[in-house]
Amino acid sequence: MSESTNATLSWQEFEKVDLRVGTVLEAAEFPEARRPAYKLTIDFGPDIGVLKSSAQITVHYTLEDLVGRQVVAVVNFPKKQIGPFMSECLVTGFADAAGDIVLTSVNLPVPNGSRLM
């Protein structure tokens, strides 16, 4: 994946990506995953509800670190089968210098389901 694609995105195209904040309710090991990952259950508030996702974030986070943490996720991608698990949203993050993922989050609490503005 390229650092920069030089492609221009219109505001209308950007608005199609539904980035929301949710609170992790549950985090579990995902031993069936090809690469180390966790299974997350995330509350996105009453309008969206609770969605599940898998995330390759085992280097920087323990299961205990994740429960109660607010994360940013794309909630309007199609569901994706990952081994025996159905992922319903894409949790976002950035790779550190070693390529391990650091979650995208908010500095202060916001209501679950808040959309990126």
C-alpha cells in the first residue's frame, strides 16, 4: 500500500465513508486467525447498535486494555468473513515503525455512534 496515492477525493466521495466512534464492550482471543488478532464487540450507540470486528492489534494492546476504550471504525463496509468469524465493521489504526497497529481513538469521551466531522 502506497503512502500517498495522489488521487483527489471529492467531498461527496469522502462523505460515503461512515467513520464512527464506539466503545469496546468485549475483547477476546482469535486463535483461528492467520495472524495474531482479537475479536472485538463494539457499541456504536442506538442508531447503529453493536457490531463485531477482528483487529490485528495484539502487540500494543491486551484484552483488558481494550474493554471500555473508544475506537474509530468504518461502519458501512460490507460484512467480511474472516475464518469462522464475521466482521461487521473495520476498526481503524496506523502502523508504527515496526508495522504494528496503533488504534485510532478520541482524546476525550464522545457519545457512541458520533460521526467523524
